Amino acid sequence: MHSKIIANRGWIDRKVVIRPKTRLFAALSAVWCLVSPPLAGLLISHQFAPLSGLGVLCWIFLLPHPVFILLAFFYRLTERPEVFRQRILDVNYDLRHLH
């Protein structure tokens, strides 16, 4: 009985194209969506004066959100994509058959 083990059997090779800076600023923008609405609601409802200490703090926390959005769009247009090879275990391959 002779069995051969075929190279790369049981693995699926996949190419993944990513833009790291675009992904970073898109994620920061998504996380900042949790911070912005409550602060904007406080400013709109006039709970305090816009130029008071808390008002200035709200503005400081609100201003990065549009910057993150603009940087995500900028890097989406200008950043070169990086290609990574990803090896994933093939769930349909039976390890008992080494043919």
C-alpha cells in the first residue's frame, strides 16, 4: 500500500486586499458614532452654554468625527492596496484520507 501526501491539501489559499489606513479611520469613525450623538444632543438641547467648560469639552470630542470621515475617504482614494495571502483550513477535507 502506497500513499502520497499532496502538498497544500486541506488548505485554501485566499488573497485578501486591504487598505490599512482606510480601515483604521473607518473603524475610528464607526466607534466615534457612539460618542457623537449624545454630545450633539447635549449641545442642541442647550443644557449648558456652548462656550462654557462642558460646552467646549463637547466641541473637542465632536470635532474628530468629521476629521476621521474625511481621512477615511482620502485614504480610500489615495492609499495603495496591500495584498496578503491567507491560508484557511478547508473544512470539507477529511484528514483521514491522505491521497
